[in-house]
Amino acid sequence: MTTTEATGPAAQDPAADADGFHVFDTTLRDGAQREGINLTVADKLAIARHLDDFGVGFIEGGWPGANPRDTEFFSRARAEIDFKHAKLVAFGATRRAGGSAAEDPQVRALLESGAPVITLVAKSHDRHVELALRTTLDENLEMVRDTVSHLVAQGRRVFVDCEHFFDGYRANAEYAKSVVRAAHEAGADVVILCDTNGGMLPAQVTAVVATVLADTGARLGIHAQDDTGCAVANTLAAVDAGATHVQCTANGYGERVGNANLFPVVAALEIKYGRQVLPEGALAEMTRISHAIAEVVNLTPSTHQPYVGVSAFAHKAGLHASAIKVDPDLYQHIDPERVGNTMRMLVSDMAGRASIELKGKELGVDLGGDRALISRVVERVKERELQGYTYEAADASFELLLRAEVEGRARKYFRTESWRAIVEDRPDGTHANEATVKLWAKGERIVATAEGNGPVNALDRALRVALERFYPQLAKFELVDYKVRILEGKHGTESTTRVLIATTDGTREWSTVGVAPNVIAASWQALEDAFTYGLLHVGVEPAE
């Protein structure tokens, strides 16, 4: 695909200049400030390993000396992680006003962290210097010079984050630039212009970075917050203007609405700009790394995140499917495999014949180009969606529907005679949940009863009691997610209910759907499909 790639700065071979461009990750420091994230030392070590595997150049681990957890992280990271690609970075502030860097305990803690690279945050907005630091503009410059030169003399590589730079530049451009010059002249390798409040737009970033680069001669980097939704665009705008150091966080984690997202920034640099910033082959691990880090921080991966979201290459409209059948590039800006993702076809009432045919191919069901069959499936899907079913998030139920149409009969491992679920409210405020199922399997009638921590759990257990001696594979099946949606209707509590169930056998996960006026009845449908699909995919022959 040539029209959307290599449109930015000229391609650069990192082997020719290993320090030519920096991908700097601050997930463990700035990203950890996101509401809802609380990383243990073990979590930070795990994320650091993932980031190193991905091939970022620098990993900012935290602020040693500021809290015991970050101090412990640096100690353990040095001992437990053999970094293959990244350099560990310690974060801290310039020395206190009126003192000296050599005697400042916080500066000493940065050195004691053992990190080969240190990032210093420095005030570059004149009002912040006077109101937050409560010192003079000249003393602030001396704090920058003294701290940078002291750390460089101790053999450390130093980066300087100019906090609130863009706001400071708007208020007093000459002073903001004087902070950049002070850091550069004292020996800082890179001076990073920070959009701390996240209020900038790309054209503004390009203009400021270009001017500062020309006026100071310093090597510049960019740190963008996402308060305007432009952090990735602002980061790339800075690169267009000459910045050669980008600071990002995995999945865009960070304070307020977050930071520039590492993954779309890196993908744009590699694919769109033709600039190799990762080790060979690392880009194909991007989706896996993104999801692995989301698991560590205990946040559900964003389904609609660019490049790595499960919906990033998902197609629903029939018009799209018709074109994709001819050539996937017609409705995709890149091949999803380049970033470790896959194309998905969504089946809904918008589906056309091409959508169904491509989805069948994705699921391994050969429709043989049978137009009558495909049209029948399309009409069946539209009919079912009108009733409240959704197959976008229930591939397993759709595959069972598809196979039933192709084979002329539904796959059956058991036949339901009846079921019931009872919820008993006891005087002591507790509840008892009991379910009874009456089934036929392999010519035998089975009646089974079980209790659970809810009526659906009781039904699930009763099904297992009834069927596991016929199908021992069920012992590995586990319900891992359960969602209920009350659909729009005119009958209040009699409205239609949709239930989505996710099940795993420890190797794969699948989702099924049920729809009924009763939440328990809808759950039973989804359970039946979950058991049927799971048995089908472990190779058990249907009994009916």
C-alpha cells in the first residue's frame, strides 16, 4: 500500500544512527497517574518486561525517593530484568531553590537509583516559577543548570522535561526558550517540550517546535497530554517540525483523559513515515503487547483503539464487505497483520451476501458460493436481529445458526424436555437458588438438580450434573462473563431481554446470545449454545 505510507519525514535506519530517534515510554510514571490504576512493584516489573520486548528505547520507571514503591522498583528492576532494548530512566525534579544539586537529597536519590538515564522536570512557565516554586526566574534557570551539570558530571545521561512549556511559551516566549537553552548548554541530551495541560492543536505545536528548534539549537522532544483529543496528532506534528524524541504511554494511560498513545504513535512512525523506530519484527507484536499491559493494569482493552483494538479492522456494512471480498485494502488503511491484529466481519441486520460469505470463511464454514443459501442466511440474520438477537458479539451463536442452514439441521448434543429455576427468599435475608433440568442425551432421559449462587449459575451447574458423564469435556468449560441488556419495548417489565455469555475451555473463548421476555429463559438459550459450540469445537460428534 503506497498511498498512505512513508508520507512523513524520510525513512531512517536506526542501525546507522542508534540514537537518531527516541521512543520514550512513561507508562510506569505518568501512565500510572490514571484514575483506576494502582500498580504494585510486581505490576511495574511485568509492564517493563512487555515494553522492553516491544523494543522501546527508554522506560521511565518512576520517581525514586518520592515513595518506597518506586525506590523498590528500581532496585528490583536492576537485579531482575535483563533489558534487551530499553534503558531504564529515573524521574525527578531540579534541585530546590537556594540550595545546591550536590547536596539535594532528592537529586541524590536519583543517582542512587542506578538508572543510567535521568529525566528532570523543570518549570518553563514564568508564572509557575513565581507562584509554584516561589522563586525568581533567574534562580529557576540556575536550578536547571546546576542539576543538569551535576548529574552529567556523575556520568548520567540527562533529559529535561519543560513542564507547561506551550502555555509558558504563549505567556513569555523568551523565558520559555531560555529554560531550553539553560538545559541544553548544561549538557542535557534532549529537552522535551511538554503540553502539560493538553490544550494545544497540531498546527500550533508544529509552529512552536520549529521556532524553538531554530532559536535554541537544542535537540527537542515532545510530551503531549490528550485533553483536546489531539495528543497523537500533536506528537506527530512535533516530529514533522523536527522533534526526535517522543514520550508516550501504553494505551494512552495517564492523568485526566490520558497521554499520547504509544501504539498509534509508533505505528504511524513505522508505517506512515517509513521511520524504523523498533527492532525488526516488533511491530507485529503490538496488539499482543497492548492487550497484555491492559491485563496487568486490570483494565479492559479498548475495543475501538486504533491499530490494536478488536474493532480496529472490523467491518459491518454490506457495502464494505462487498469491496473487501474483492480487495481488503479497499476499506483498510493497512494490512492488520502488520500490527498483529486481524480483520473481522461483523454479522448484523446490515449484512449483505458478501458479509455472510466472508464471515463463513472466517469461521471455517464453506458456503460454496451458494447464492440461495447465502440469501437465506442473510434473511435469517435480519429476522433474528429484529427479535433482539445480536451476532456482532456472539460469533459462536452465529456459527451454530450458519451450520444449521448449511447442514439442514441444528447441531444437538442433548434435547431439553423442561427446566426450572427457583429463588427462595429466607427469613434471615439470605437467598437459595436451585435449578432442575430434564433432558434427553444419547437416548437416555436425565433429571438433575443443582444449587448455585444465582439462578443462572444453578442452571449451569444442573446442566453439568446432567451431562458430564456423557460429555466429560464439559468439566473444562467455565462461564467467564455474563451481560444482560433490556431491549426497548412497550411493556415495562415485560420488555425483551438479551443475554450474552462468554465461555472458555482454558484455551479459547467464545460468546453466545439468548433473547426472551424472561432473563432466565434468555440465559438458558445462551447456555445451550455455549455448551453446544464448545463440544462441537473439541471434536465431539452430535448425539441427535
